[in-house]
Amino acid sequence: MHHPFLKRFSTEKLNQEQLQTFALQHYQLVKIFVNYMTNLLPKIPDRDAADLFRTVFDDEFGQHTIFRSHPALYRNCLKSLGLPDDAWGRVKPLPEVRQYIEAHLRLTRDADFLIGLGAVGPAHEFAIPTMFDYIIPGLQNNSALTDEDVEYFSMHIIEDKEHAVVFNKLIVRHVKTEEGQSLLRDGAMQSLAYRKRFWDGLELAVFGNNT
Ligand SMILES: [Fe+2]
Ligand SMILES: [Fe+2]
């Protein structure tokens, strides 16, 4: 959550190409996130918990309009970084990005429900506001991006705190045993380990070998 990449991204001078590299690789994670949720949803054991989950879904898809879905907001940011839409489709994901996505599809689809809950709850919704606090200054100090252009990030700092509350409710309800706790922790730790590798990969891609 406080990876060296994030610290460097928020404080060092970055050129347009470095910002674009970050943004395109990170977009790969943004556009797939909702799949983790759809994997997890049918595994939730009780009905009203599914209703709780629904509010997170509504935010992800964009309330009332797809133009405010989270990937759509992210693409506004890509556009303002000078990236045309064919660049989004053409980008070759880093190996760390591919591994991250494959692991999270697995954790949310094939693993125990509590493992998936740990990966998406504590390791995403809870962790994201801290990480995005580093990203926004990095983007805005090194470009002419307006507050509206970085809305994807600023909005998550607020919304994901609310989402974390939803996940905490599910956790309180379903994690009653030590075994449950360790499954949840295992999911969160696995997710954070893949996240660390993701930032490692981005550090190399954005900054090269000079530390
Ligand atoms: Fe989101
Ligand atoms: Fe969220």
C-alpha cells in the first residue's frame, strides 16, 4: 500500500510517456475489476448480503448511466493524457499485470468464498484510497490534468471507504471462526502480494533501472 513505486510516482518528475505507461497498465486492472465481483456474488451465502453487494455494483457500473461506469471515468483520464482509444486496446500488459488478473480471477472464482472476500474487500476496497493518494499528485503535478480528469481516482478515495464498510459487514457476518479468519487473511495477503509485484513491474516499466 506504500510501495516505493507509489512514493516515487507522487514525488518525482514524470514525463508524458511515463504517465501514459502507468495509466495504460493500470487500466488493465480497472476494466476487469467488476469480474471479480460477479465471480464472488453467487458465492455469498445469504440473500440480503447480496443486496448489500448491489450498492457496490451500482457504483461500479455507473448509477443511471454507463458513461459514469468506473472504466468509463478512467478512459476520460486516458484521453486527457493524450491517449486515443486504439491505444487502450493495443497495450501489451506487463507479465505482472497478467499474473495479477489471472490470480484474482482464480481467487474470486475457484477459491473459498472467504478467500475471495479477503482479496476484494480488505485488499482492494480498503487499500485503494491509500494508494490513490499517491497517484493523484503524480498525475496532476506532471501534466495539465484537471480535477475532472482525475475523477476516477479522487472518487475512489471516497467511494471505496464506503465499499470497505459493506465488505466489513459481510466479514463480520461470515467470519465467525479462526479458520474463517485465516481464510480471509490468506485471501487478503495473496492479493497484496500480487499487488506488490504489480507495482514492482510498473516501477521498472516507468522508471527503468535507475533507482
Ligand atoms: Fe471502482
Ligand atoms: Fe470500490
